[in-house]
Amino acid sequence: MLYQMKISKGDKIEEITLPRDDGSTFNLSETHGKKVLLTFYRIAGCSFCNLRLNEINKRFNELGNNFTHVAIFHSPVDNLRSYMKKHNNLPFTVLADEDFKYFQKYEIERSMMKTLSAMLFKSHKIIPAMLKGYIPLKIKGHFDIAVTDVLINEQGTVDEVYYAKKDIADHFSFEKIKEFATS
């Protein structure tokens, strides 16, 4: 039986081992000594998720040399790879959790109500996403995942965690991430 728990401030995240979008294996312990934004996204083609990756990618240099982002998607590696090619070599790690293992372990919420809320109140973001080619044509995974952001300090301890509250695309603000990364 899989041990499940919501992530809380002060927790140590157990080892996460998943394939990167290129198929190689990644271990979360590789980030030890760095500040980390660990995000549980939805599916590889999610318009909102890809816009978020795009935002972090464009502003990544503002986050300092002792920071990295680890993005986990509920998608198979081949599907993830095809969507990540649109970002042209992201400076952080993108992982595939096809079996939904870590999403379940850390009780990442699935919510049709939060999905509908995002579609209604953030629909203005869909058109720019579509223009960039971020269209979920191949939905391989749960589309109703409410994202979760986890800020992990250099010692591997959770500084803060944010389980989406308003809708499925509800994240820490970039300014919050920047403050954490550069403090």
C-alpha cells in the first residue's frame, strides 16, 4: 500500500525518482544544496501549465544560480517530450509521472470544479497559449489536476507549500518564488 500524505512546511520530501522528458532518470536528491520550486502540474499539453513553464523560463535568470525548478507532469515520457520541444531547452528539469505515483503519494487534488473555474475565469490566457502552440491535442493523463507548488530549501526541507485553492492553475506568484530563490 502506498503511504499518502499532504506536504507541509518543515517536511523532508522523500526521494522522487522519475524519467526526464528525454527518458533519462532523475532523482530529487540531485537538487540537494539548491533552493527548489517543485511543481506538480497536469498533463503535458495543458495550456495553463505550458504558459507557467514559459513564464519561469523567460525569467529564470532572475532566480539566481542557487535555484532550480522541478516540474512533474502526469504524462508518459513520449507525450511530455513532444510538448517540451516547443520550449527549446528549458533550464530546469521536467519529469513524467505516468503512473500518477507521486501525485497520489502527496495527495495532489483532482477537481472538476477547479477545472471549470479556470476555464471560466482564466479563459483569456488560453488564446495566447494556443498561439504559442500549447494546445492539449493528446490528452494522456488526468486533466483535472489542481497544481501544487512546493518551495524546498538547500537542506531539503519544505519552506512553504501551496495546494491550488481557487482553480487548477493557481500557483505561487512569480514574485513569491523570486523572493524565496534570492533570499
